[in-house]
Amino acid sequence: MKSALHGKAISAVEVSSLGPEGFWLLVDERQLFVPFKEFPWFQDARIREIMLMERPSPHHLRWPDLDIDLAVESIEHPDRFPLRSRARPKQRQRAPARPIKA
């Protein structure tokens, strides 16, 4: 006798490493590199914005805080998706550092 599975079976995805050139994703059992050169929308993002992602379907990744949606295939084969935006998001205004009181 087999039990029926409930809900969608979607494997997890996570950021496994982050560096100055881009970040690595663990998708199913594959490591995929997301270079900032190819995906400039992530370059000025905060770490927590990159780390917070969703996987609405097996072939679709979403970063809700950055309003970025990518097909997994576009990361695996960026050469197949030549029409990429070269626009970079506006630089975030950082609050000035407060002086430390002695």
C-alpha cells in the first residue's frame, strides 16, 4: 500500500556562497554560479535580499525583495538569453554614520 503525496514536491534552493564576483546557488543537487557581470541587478543588493528567495516552480526562482524573477535555465545557460538588461538599480542611500559618544 502506498501513501499519496500531498502538495507540490519542490526541492529547496539556497545561496551557498557569496563573493565579490557573484554568488553560488544550490538548486536541487546542482551548484549554479550567478555572476554579477551577467546579472547586474544583484550587485548592489543587500545580503539578506539575495538570501531571501522563493521557488514557485521547479524552473523558476524569485527574489521578492528585489522584484527579480529568473528561470533556472537562464542561470545554467546565460548565452541562450542574450536580451538582458544592462541597467543597474539605483544606488541605495545609506544613513550617515553617527559619531560615538565618549
